[in-house]
Amino acid sequence: MSDLTIDFPIFDADNHFYETTDSFTKFLPAEYQGLIKYVQVNGRDKLAVRNVISDYIPNPTFKVVARPGAQEDYFKNGNPEGKSRREILGKPISAPDAFFEPGARLKLMDEQGVDRSLMWPTLASVLEERLPDDPEATHAVVHALNQWMHEHWSFNYENRIFSTPVITLPIVSEAIKELDWLVERGAKIILIRPAPVPGYKGYRSMALPEFDPFWAKVAEYDITVGLHSSDDGLQRYYNLWEGEASEHLPFKTPSAFLDIMHTQSRGIFDTVASLIGHGLLSRFPSLRILPVENGSSWVRPLLEALRRSYHLNPTFYAEDPVMVLKRNVWVHPFIEDDPIGLIKLIGADRVCFGSDFPHPEGLADPVSYVKDLEGLPHDDIAKIMGGNLAQIMKVAA
């Protein structure tokens, strides 16, 4: 812990729950039964989507998980000894109740000194990329997951835990219907995958005008848009270079090429570039966009690209694109990122702390992040550790 006196609320932008095995199926309509199921492969539980086994999450039951913060030193200080992933992760643990249900989680947050948190699903990121050619099924599974989430966690648990229901966008009218359903039940933030939207006519950006009816409702409801990292579909592109046909496997040791590519944050770079370059954030300037678990390494190159493009071709834009990014987007840096440098780029008002607890790549002690902010003005630290997020979420600080 830091010597800094913490006399301000802590609002963690990146907490996760682990889904139970009925999270996709309990509320799934009868005509889609069997679309998502758990199967046994060599004595291990695996998730199958439309009868195709996915290794995206190696242990989708989450009975045994990696220790929270197991990779913290790895990400902060590197791997000079060349340890294997297994050596870095260490011995797994049995997942406690606090990873699965809100009452126990709230007690754990009290022990940690965390006042509020956004609570993101873990397994949900497997869904959309594995059903790209079946929009109806995608909407059905996402709605079933949201029903489970509302029953199991609620969308606002004691005004401290804000679960993040999913919106999928292939069919705009269905996305609007889902948004209505979520807002009626108290959702204060939605999770949209930062990736092109699949559909019957192929992929396209969520920022194109065909999606404006949905975004108009988002603006009307004044709800926060979370862009949590997910399977963004870039593996299809990387496979062209790798010479194989593989799904995205974030927990498999990658080739050096894939490791290089994953440092580029192309998924969130391209998404935010589209939100600005396709004019969405100028058509709907009140939208609040919160990329989470995407780090901050993409911010500087995107700012440089926006400045150059605007300098050479100002007629492409309705307004200064750099101003748009700084007006509409808040950034959650990784624990290994340089928060001071990020603040110099976009200001302390646009930076939000998130621990990624209880995932192994996050912080074992969420509040310890204040150590990385020492030297900043007290008010800036308070904003980053919770004040900015409270503003984004429109809840009292």
C-alpha cells in the first residue's frame, strides 16, 4: 500500500465475476437449446458453441482458477528469466463464492477498501465471434445471458456493484429492444464488443449511420457505453500470416508474431478511430465511451493519426477529432502502463483506474494502484481512483 491517505471513494472500473454453467442456458428459448453446452473432452469440461468446441477459455466452469494478481509482476517487470506461463501463474486456487455472487463479493470489496466497482462478465466474450452468421441466435443468447445476470447479480447491487449487461448489434431493432429491457431494469452501463459488427451482409462498423437509431436511444437514456476487450475477430487476419485456421486463444503461448501484434491494441484503436472517423461521436456528442481492459498504448498513436489527418484533410471532419476523443472517451490504463504519461496526453479528467480483479493479469490488491499515482495532485488521484468513473456513471461520488 501507499503512504497516501485515502480519503476519497474507490470506484474500480474493471472487476469481473465468473459465470455459472447455466448462465447462457437457463433463459435460452427452447428453439435454441443445445446451441451452448458444456461437454467433456479427455476428462475436462469444455464449452461448445453450435457443436464446435472452443478453447478460448480453457476452464469455462471456473471451479479452479488462477490466483488473482498472479501475473502482476510479469506485466509490470517483464520476464527476464524466461519463465513459462505455467510457472508465472503458479498454483491455481478453488474459486471462492465472492467470484460468483454479489453478497460475498461485497464483503470482499469491504475488506479490500473498494467502495464501488463495475462488474464485467468473463465468459461472455466467447459468444459473438462464434456466431457471426446467425444474428438471431446471437441476440437470443445475449438476452439469455442478460436475464441470468439480472437474476444473479442485478444491474445495480446496493448502488455499489454495477454489472455490465451485453448489447449485440447485428439487428438494430433487436439491439434497441434489448437496450430498453436493460434500462427498465436499472442498468447504468452496457457492454459492447469493440469490433466490427457481423451480419447477413458481412461485417461493418457500429459507427455507420445504419446504427444511428440505436445510438439515439443510448443518448436519450444517457447510459454509459463500456467497450471491454473481447475476442475482436482479428485472429482471422492474423491467421493469414500464421498460415493456419485457429480461433483466438488468449491463454495459449503465442508465436512471437502474435505476441508482437497483440501489443498493438488494434481492436480498440480501430474501434475508437471508427467512432470518430465515421462521425458517430459528432452526430451524438453526448455519448460517454469507456474502453476497459484495453490499456492505453493505443492513445498516443491514435492522437497522432487524428492530428495528421485533420491537418491535411479538415473537410473530412465535422469538428476537430482530437477534441472529440478528449470529450467523449475515458481511458482505463493497464497496471503496467504509464499513467502520468497518459494524463499528459488526455488530462487527469479522462483516466480511470481498474484492477481487473480477480483475473491473474490484474492486481491482487486493487487499491495498491494509488502507488503508481504518487506525486500527482491529491484531487487528480481522487478523480482517477473513482471520481471520474462516478461522473461517467452519473452516480454520487
